[in-house]
Amino acid sequence: VDDVREHYAKTFDRAAELYERARPSYASGAIDWIVPAGVTRVLDLGAGTGKVTERLVGRGYEVVAVDPSPNMLAQLRAKLPEVEVHVGTAEATGLADGSVDAVLVGSAFHWFRRPDADHEIARVLRPHGRVGILGNSREPDSLTARLLARAAAHGGIDRDHPARRDRDQQLDPALFTSLEQAGFPYTQTVTPDQVVELVASRSYVIDLPDAERATLLGEVRRLVDTDPDVGGRAEFELSYVTRARRCERRA
Ligand SMILES: C[S@@+](CC[C@H](N)C(=O)[O-])C[C@H]1O[C@@H](n2cnc3c(N)ncnc32)[C@H](O)[C@@H]1O
């Protein structure tokens, strides 16, 4: 299972531009719900192209971004040149002990090796520091859900795929309080091209052989073009729920 996870975790490096163009951000209210008053320095762990980083910078926090993918981080640097960036992992961030007030993780927690990452997060956080985990779920019965379910079926998504596990997993209870959860509606305005790229930016699609990926994306394109909710419009809305979880480092 660890090998499968590590294999897919590396796919993002090959699709960084696509990822940045197509993937959704997160509901603003979810960030407010996670980050308490009095926070100055925040670690965006598994920061990728900086979709969470951007939100944090916009709120005036001092942000440090860590990710193992140089290509994902290149997108982040181009967008947010003022942010401190480190190539590193959740298991070895390279940051000093107790050096951040909060750690945020956007759609990346399922890629971390546990419990190593729990120990590393506890090490870099100050006592009572906040942990926030963000992810977007598709609204059931939405266009988003239909298109991504189709892609998953064609991609032969592995039962062991990490995105399918870990939903309710707690962090190490010796180090952290238990996770609380909340959901916030989020809408992404997209073009038909972006929907195809959204599917193309999933790790299991990035990983398909070129010919299979082309066939799958061709089918997604047809599905989008013929969908009654899209109806040939140049732009339309995809609906998500930003799922937020939060806990605290024990003293
Ligand atoms: C789905 S992307 C999420 C990126 C960004 N946080 C966002 O919200 O858009 C997953 C990210 O996790 C990173 N990643 C994979 N394995 C990791 C690990 N062990 N530690 C930290 N980040 C990891 C990948 O390089 C990728 O940038």
C-alpha cells in the first residue's frame, strides 16, 4: 500500500501546469474556521502550486510552503514570489522545532506516510498549534460527480488508492486532540476545456499510458459537450463541498 501511494504521489510533478489551471481552490469560510486568532506563521504542507498558500497570503499570514515536487513549487513561486518555499515532505519538512503556529494541508494528507508525518507536524508546531486539513468533495448527482466518476471508472482506480482511504482517520491521539469537521459549499467556474483538464490532473489519469489517457479524455470531452447541464455554454459552474477538519497539538 505504501508503494502504491508513493508511486501516485509522484505523478503531480508531471502535470503541474495542468493542476494549477484546472483544480479548484477552497471555500474561504473553511480557512477562517481552521485558523484561530493570534496566528502569525503558517506552514502549507504538500502546498503544490499554492492554492492554499494563496488564501493564507491573502489573509496576511507569513507562510512557508513545503512540497516534494519541484514542478508544483515552480508554479507556486511564479504566482507568489514572496513566499518562503522548501522542497521537502510531510515526513521531513526541514523546518525548526516549534517554528509555526499552524499547519494547513490541502488535498494532500492522504499522500503522507503515517504516523511519521504526525510526528513531524507535532515537531514543527508550537504547543497548542492548530492543524487544518482541507479537501473538496463533489456534490452528489452534480455534473462534477458524474464526470469524475466516469474518469475513475475508466482509469481503473485502484481500491488501494489513497484518496479512497483516510477520510475519518485521526492524527496520533498522543500528540493531537481529535479532529472536528465542518463543510462549506464552494463553486468553481470552468470552461469545457478546464473540465477535461480537471480530470487529466487526477493522479491516476496522469499515470495512464498516453493512448489510454487520450481515449479517456476524449470520452470526458464528449460527455461534457453533450451534458444537459452544460448545453454548449462557454462557462459553467461545478459545485463542491470544501471539507475542513481541525485539531490542536497537545502541550
Ligand atoms: C492534490 S495535490 C494538492 C496541492 C495543494 N495543497 C492544493 O491544495 O492544491 C497533492 C500534493 O501533495 C504532494 N505530496 C505528495 N506526497 C507528499 C508527501 N509525502 N509530503 C508532502 N507532500 C506530498 C504532491 O507533490 C502534491 O503537490
